[in-house]
Amino acid sequence: MNSLKILTQGIVQGVGFRPYVYRLASELNLKGYVRNLGNVVEIIIEGENAQSFVERLPKELPPIAKINSMNVEAIEKHDYTDFEIIESGDSYSGISVIPPDIAICDKCLSEIRNPEDRRYKYAFNACTDCGPRFTVIESVPYDRIRTSMDEFPLCDECLAEYEEPLNRRYHGEAICCSECGPEMELYEGMHKINTDNPIKSGAQKLKEGKILAIKGIGGTHLVVDAYNDKAIKELRKRLNRPNQAFAVMCRDLESLQDYAELTEKEIETITSNKRPIVILKKNNDYAFPESLSPGLHNIGVMLPYSPMHHLLFDEGDIDTYVMTSANTPGEPMMIANDEIVNGVSDYSLVHNRQILNRCDDSVIRFRNNELSFIRRSRGYTPEPYTINYDVNDLNVLALGPELDVTFSVAKDNIVYPSQHIGNTNKPKTLAFLKEAIENMERITKINEFDMIACDLHPNFFTTRLAHNLAEKYGCEVLQVQHHHAHSVALANDSAIEEMIVIAADGVGYGSDKTSWGGEILYTNIKDFERLGHLQPQLMPGGDVATRYPARMLASILNDEDLIKNYSDYFKYGNVEIKNIFKQIAAGINVGKTTSTGRVLDSMAVALEICHERTYEGECSMKLESAAYYSTKDLEIPIVIENDTLNTSEILKEVVKLYQNGEKKADVAAAGQNAIGKGLSELAISAANKKGIKEIGATGGVFYNEAITNTVKNSIENEDFTFIQHKNTCAGDGSVSLGQAIIAKKL
């Protein structure tokens, strides 16, 4: 008789894995047991069909489960009389992880819509195939007592389901019903409203044009009717978000297709059980107010993912709601009930289940039919990455940059990425970062570090935190250049050992202590070499020039008479313009940058598309949207000298074409195209010098579909391989991953 011990690692907790093992072992008439051991599931089997079990185990997994490694060894026979699921232990610390939060499954959805079912209209229905995981867990092993569901003892009926191995709710730690689980309540300000159906009452308030806060799975949304211009504008006023597009949630795919274009890949993603926000192009029937997504050709859309979302639509007659995070710009989402009811909303739908790990919605955009993460969070976090290179045995904590921060924890060849944290120059967000690190330590059981990695910038709050944590853990700090980290995250996505990388974004602290953002780099993962860049431009007023990019345009064009045509974009008109040129001449408070973002922002000013940045990337995004409607091909020549692209000449030509009467959409398209071609030529030249055939693109500029397409075509036309991000963010969301890999390659 065969006796085997199997240790499995991967997404094997909280996903119905142990019941699956039980069913498979019973079918094959095997004896033994299965149990959680910290981050690993241990299986002991005895019987003639043991080898068949080993072969079938990874092939017939439950929907969410994933096996990353499976260690099988022969052991001495024990003569078990049955196969059991036994109590968890914590004697082993492996590299498994809790799965992300998953959208409600079809079976649970049908139950909340079935008047005959005991979970009819229940907003917290879940099973082992769906529902919250990461947001409710406190520590591992993943059992109910170590989650926020521990506060809700199971009723007799739920307990019977929980203890029945063949039931889909067997050890579904988030299961409950209206008799034993969390409850929704509706508040007007701090006053609780007496209603039998809080969600229905909330839907009615939305119909009346009110602003409703909804506490969900991983945070809180602010919600208004997406067709109500007055309500949208009021929400903008209260949030101090005058222009940033609001994401929306649509009832179903059929309703969504009324106002947005969808490809097959976009449909597959938006309907997946991860339910991210997907950035979609508006179609010709788009009929929402301009205030919803001002100045843009696209809109962020998601479908319902929790029972309460589905019930909100079921109880009302509006097919699309604004669904934006309930936080002030740059700060973490609200999760505490007292904070929510005291927020900016008119009414609040809250519940009494704790959110232990905040988790923002994930955001995805397809560029040329290829998926690109803008934010990798709910539905994906904390599923780990594999490092595709030989690595050292250091435990590494990488803290990312300062804006759009995630952090990463690395052990062996696995990296656990955090959820989206945000802008750590805000005290509340920095506190959230510290709290999230502690939570990740508990979940991964990695609580000792040999190295803390961070950005090269000496004044980032994350850099300061890195040195504080290094003292706590008694370890070293590794500061990594921003664009090198970008490059390595990109390279690891495709397991490339060395490559030429175009790194184009708003800002990154360079090795020469200036601001970079339009770089051609060579990387072999451990190190990098700067081989080309955009023309360095002066930034009068430093960071003020990022808020008011007309200042950048003045510097780039260096023509005072020409800039006077844009005097309305300067608070003090011609007087301010004169002072700016004096400032440039004197070199007082004037930074230097090679940023692609600053050039694109200046282009938006030159074409009178956008002259003030009220949210990150606003001017460049509106430039892309203007260019999207181009109908005429214009050519702007590019000038490259000493591995430097002359951006002043490009901007001068943009202004000339516009003044000569060309349409701003056509000039915008030509300007973007010139930047894309110039970066490509620099990269191709560098690749030829290095004898490398792979050229990649990273940085926030490569969320721009037109520029990405220009670069891709230019590179592939010269028989090079173009590399894009696959499962990582082109923007700063994957910088911590790159930092962690570099630390693991030392």
C-alpha cells in the first residue's frame, strides 16, 4: 500500500481546496487527512490509488485555487481508517498566500434573487468560490477565528453547511446569513434611519439625486446617479475634484454596451471574477453629462462584484452609478463607520463587519488590445509574483516611490505585492502604509528582513521610512534608481535577462540628482546604464511648473513674445511671464528635467487643451483624448544629437502648425507621434550599439495608447522585439516589485 505526504503551496487556503482534496480522496478510496499548516496545506494519503491522486490533484482544482508547488514524498504506513479534514496548525511557514477578494459567484447571486431561498436579498452571501478573503483576514492559517467574521458565530443552519465536506460552503470562512451575519444600516448624517430594507431606501435616495456612501468589501464608495449632472457636480465640489473622471458601475454588460466600445478581451476582463475597473472608449451613443468624464474620450467602468451592489441595482431603476472611492485626494479610503457617516455624503449605507485590509478597486486599460494594469489591487492582491532569475536568500521589504505606492515583500523567488496604498506624502496614507506592512507580515509569516529597498530620492517619506525600518530590523537600506526599478519589473514580466528600455513618465530622481522621465536605459537586472534621453528642460518654480505647465512651455520655447499669446494661462499675465524669463536667466529656483510628461503637458498648453493640472496626468490625458479624434496625418520632424531628442524643436513645430490653422486634434496627434518616434529612434540606436534585440517600454506615458502604438510599430519595423507590461503596472504601482527583484539579485 502506498503512503504519501504531500505539501502544496499556492492559493490553497479559503478557496475550497481542502473539501476538494476530501472529495478526490474519497472517490479514490484513500485514507489519511488534509490540514492547513500556516501557509502550506499538508495531505497524507494511503491506498492503492495514491499515484492517481497525485496526478489528478493539480488538474481538477476549484475555480480560485492555484498550486504553485507540490512536494511529494513516501512515508511510513500509518493504517488510517478514514480520510478526514483535521484542525489547522501553524508549524510550517511556506510561500502560499491568501487569495484575493472575488466577485459573487452565479450560485450565490441566484440565491439572493430567489424569494424561496433563506439568503434572499442578503447582502453578505458568500461561499468557498466567492466573496471576501484578503480584506477580512488577520493572520494565517486562514480560519474563521482569524478573520473579521469571528465576530459573527454561525447559526445552526450555516454551521451545518460549514461542517459538511461535500457542501460548497464547507469551511467557507466568510459564509453567513441574515440570522448570524453582518447587517446593513442606513444613516442620514449621524442619524440612523429606521428601514426594513436599507439598500432599497438607499437606491431611492440616489434616485432623488442624493450622494450616498456605501461601505463595501475593501473600502467605501461615494455613489450618485451617473445621469444626474447636478449630483455629479455637487460630488465634485465636496471632494474638491473639479475635473478628474469618475469611475462608474453599470448594472450589466448589456447596459454597458449602450455607451462604451468593448473588445472581446475587454469583455473577458470586465466580466471576470476579479471585476476590475476597465478604461473603455466612449461610443457614439454615449449620453452621460460632460461632468462625468470631462475632456476625455474614455471612461472607467466596472460591473457589480458584491451582493450589495447587485441588490442596489435590483432595488432601483438606474442602470449606471458613479462609484468613486470615498477619500480625499491622495488619502486612503474610509473604512470606519463613524468616519463614513461623518463624511461628505448625504446618506451612508454601512455595515458592522470590520475591514481589516483596505483594498481599492483595480484599474486596467487595454492598449492595442493588450492588457495594462494602471492599479493592481482588489481581485488580484496579494497573489504573488515569481522572480524569473537566480536570487539570493535575503528577505526583502521594498517600499516603492512616493506617489501611487505599493510595497512588496520578497522571500526566496516569490514577491508578495501589496494592495494600492496611494500618495505617501499624506500623513494618513503613510500611516496606512505602515499598517499594511504589519498586516502583510502576519499573512505571509515573513516578519524579519535582511534588506529594505526604496527609491533613490533622499526626501521621499518612503525613503525616510526605509531607514527607520532598517534600524528596527537591524538591516541595510538599498536605494534604487526609479527608472531602473521600472525596467526590472518590466523585464521580469517576460523573464528577460537584459534589454533596452524606454522609461517615460512624469518624474524620477536620477543618478545625477536631476529629474529624469524620458530615458533610454540598458539593464541586466542588477545594474543599468543610461544611453539616451530627452533634452533637459528647465522648470521655473520647480514643482509649480507641474501644476501650471504654461511655465514649462515658456521654458521649452524660450520665446517671450510667443508665450505672450498664452498670457491668460498665467495668473498675473504678462507681468508673470516677464518674471519667469528673468527667473530662468538668473537660474533662481529652476530645476532641470528630461520628463516626457512635462513635454506632453506643455503640448496640451500650446494647443489650448489644458493649462492647469488638477489631478495626476490631467493635461497629458486630455492631449491624448484630443488626438484621438484626429482625421489628418501631419508630420513633425525630429532632431536627435548626442543621444538626446530635441523637444524644443518639436514644441516649436506644434505651435507653428496650430498658428497656421491646423486643427488641434491633428496637431496633438502629430506631436505625440513625434515624441514616440524620437524615443524609438534613441532606443533602436542604443540596441544596435549593445547588440540587443529586445526593446521594452515602461512608465506612465505608456498608458497612452497612441504613443505606445507608435513606439511598438517603429521598433518592430526595424526587426526588434517590443516588450510591454503583462501582469505588472507600467506606472509607479510596480516600482516596489522592481526594487525587490534588484535587492534579490545583489
